[in-house]
Amino acid sequence: MSKKRDRLQIIYDILSVIKEKNGKIKPTNVLYRSNLSNQMFIEYMNELLQKGFIVENKTKKGKTYSLMQKGFDYVNKYQMIIDFSSSFGLSE
Amino acid sequence: MDYVIVPHWFIGYNSILEMMFFVITSLVGAYALRIYKLSGQRQSKLFGISFLLISAAYLIQSILNFAASYSMAEGCSMRSMTAVHSLSNFGIYVHMILFITGLVTLAYMTLKIKNIKAYALFLAAILAVLLLSSNKLYFFYALSSILLIYISFYYLRNYLKNKKMSALIVFAAFLSLLFGKIHFIFSIDHGAFYVAGHLLELVAYVLIMINLINVVRK
């Protein structure tokens, strides 16, 4: 598997976790379910926030994350790539 | 060169079917290249190129068959009939080269290796066999069938690995395409096989189209 694909897969995994519990997921849950090191997790989350894929919500109980339209689009497109690739045998 | 026997009633329908195959393979090829643009996945690029080559082969075949049926229906002069015949011969060569190159590219994609020299050698060997054979049309269908046997096995393994309905549809499509090509081998002697070959190809491409629609609609 190529480096680029690994990165795309990680982003998909993070966004999918947030999508599942949209607006209610805490950073620790995302970190746990995305299976990344703390350092890597911070880098990816900062990038996703900067690029407008996700948004941070501050509540009394702490921080939560939810997806922006760009994030939803990414998840849908990535799912489409997976479906096309698996059915036509294109997975590397 | 040998020719296939086309039943009289089927003339015209063959051209329409080939135009349909052109549209479907173009759509799949273009979609695969879009996936490549989004993912950078090399397999998608090869898959897209192979389908676009096959689509170009069908476009040429459809135009040629239309020109032949038109010249027969209009009762053209001997001179224009000869021109259509010469053009037809040239077109058949182009169709065969494009189709075989498409299948070789698809087979190369399934090997999942990154070696352009191996691809060039593979393609050159197959094209040499095709172009140097005395019975080109027969060899074209035979070589296509051999490549499709290999590709069908690949898609069978893909289905057994994924166990998804979409993978089963694609396997069934390539199996149908294989049986279609086998029927074309016999169409050199019997017209009914030519019709059966086209109908099996229609089943194959409709299945591929169904799979593409399912992926896009999600």
C-alpha cells in the first residue's frame, strides 16, 4: 500500500469515527478509535481543523468534534473509492 | 483475412449493440480515471486506460458495421463497396489491436507489478502472434479468450476474498464476456454464434453498468 493511501485511510478513519457520533465525540474517544499515537493524532486533528473538515465545539463538559460539509464529502468520496476498488479488484 | 458470418436480420442491430458497449466501457473507463485522480491509485489508472482502449475498439467496430450495413442497404456502386471493404479491413485491424491492448493492460493491472518493460514485452508478444498469424480473426478471438480466462479467474479470487455482491457481479460480467468471445470463434462458420456472442457481451456490459450505478448511487 502506498504512503498516500495510508494517509487517506487515516483521515477517513478519523472522520468516520466523528461522523458516527456527530457533535458528541470527545478527543479521547477519537484518539482511542482512530488507533494513532498522541503526537500523530494532534497533527492530523490540527490539519483537519485548519482545512475545514471538522469543527471544534466547546461545552461545559469539555471539547467535542463534529464534521463540516467538507468532511462529509470526503467520507462519501472515500467510501465510493473503496466500493469501486473492491468490486473491480483494484485494491493494491 | 477470415470473416465472421452475420445473419441478415442482425445487420444494423450489431452496430447499435457495439455503440452501447462503447458508451458503457467509456463511462467505466472515465470513472476509473476519476477515482485515480482522487486516490492516486495506480491500479485505477491502468483499469481506466484498459476500458478506454476497449471502448475505442467498440466505437471503430460499430462505425464499420454501420458503414457496411449502410452500403449494402443503399446498394452502392462497386467502387464505393470496394472502398468500404478496404476501410473495413483496416478498421478490423485497428479494432483487434485496441481490444487486445485493452485486455493486456487489464491483465497487467491484475498482476499488480510495476514494470513497464514486462508490460511492453507482454504486449509485443501478443500483438506479434496476432499480426503474424495467417488467420488473424480466429487468433484474435482465441487470444482474447485466453486473456479473459485469466482475468475471470482474477475476479473469481477477488469475489472469494471480498464475498461482496458487487464483486460477484463483476466476476459474472467477465465470465459472460469470455463466453461471448468463445462464441465469436465459432461465428467464423456459423452466424448464430455471432448473435449469441453479441448477446453475451450485452449481458456482460449490462452487469458492469449495474455495478457502476450501484457504486455511484451510494
